[in-house]
Amino acid sequence: MAVRFRKYWTDLIRPALLKGKVPLIPQAVVLRNGEVLLVKRDSPALWELPGGGILPGETIEDALRREVQEESGTPVEVIELLGWYERTGFRAHLSPTYICKSLSENLMSGSDDVIDVRYFPLKDLPQNIFPWFRSVLYTDVRSARSGPLKRTQHLGFGVLLRCIGLDLGGRLGIFD
């Protein structure tokens, strides 16, 4: 249990206490027949959109394609920018989020920190998904829009506690 709390500190709480540059983390909404691709990392064990950091010399779109391929084993075509999501609070980051199309039916976790990868119906997302992705997937992806969105989502103490609760619930078998 001590290891688990150390991971919460490292992955959830500590980043909020560090002052500095807010990371740019592009993320992909990979759609297929009314379903969205989600990945589950080792810690916290919650579902989220695939994506990650940008390597020196990479464009945002190149980084996104690389990260989705690494995390899910599937190549993607970047279709359009859904929006810019500024997340403030305990896990602050700026996330340009793109609608993407899968170029393969094969899925496999190719990343050390990804423990599962699956498609979920947009209307039936897993309970143990990071809370801030619900509004992105329930509202923003399904809405008619004229151009990229710009949203700010505050990730406060309540969201932190919810993430810890969802992670523990998943590890105890409460959630799939």
C-alpha cells in the first residue's frame, strides 16, 4: 500500500506543487463506428485518451501519431483539431486534442506504462475514466462546432480525490 501512495504522490499530487512550465500534451480522439479508443496506464489505473509528450524536432501532429502508435499499436490519420484544453490545478497541462482515424484494426499495448487498450462506445464510457475526459467525449466530440474549441478545466482537490477513489475502485475489482 505504501508503494501505491508513493505513486499517487509522484503521478497526481507532486506535479501540482512544482512551479514551472506547463507541459504541452497532445491527445487523440480516435473514432471508429461510434466508439472511441482509450488507454489505461499503470498508475493511476484509469482510462484516458492516448497521447503524450513532444520530442525535440517533432510537430504536434507527428508526436500525436507516434504516441498513439506506441500506446495502442495502431497508426492513425490526424483529421482535425477538436480543441485546446487548458487544465489547471493538480495535473496542469495544455492539451491540443485532435480527432483521428484509425488506420488498422489491430490493438496492442506497446508502451511500458499502458496496461490495456480498448474501444468503448461514446454513449457508454467506462466508470473509471479520468473525469475531465467525460466532458470532452460526451459534449465536445458529439456537438456541432464551427472550428476548434478552447476550454479551461480546473482539476481541483475534489477531482484529485475522485481520481484516487476511481483508481482504488478499479484495483479492488469494483470497475472493469
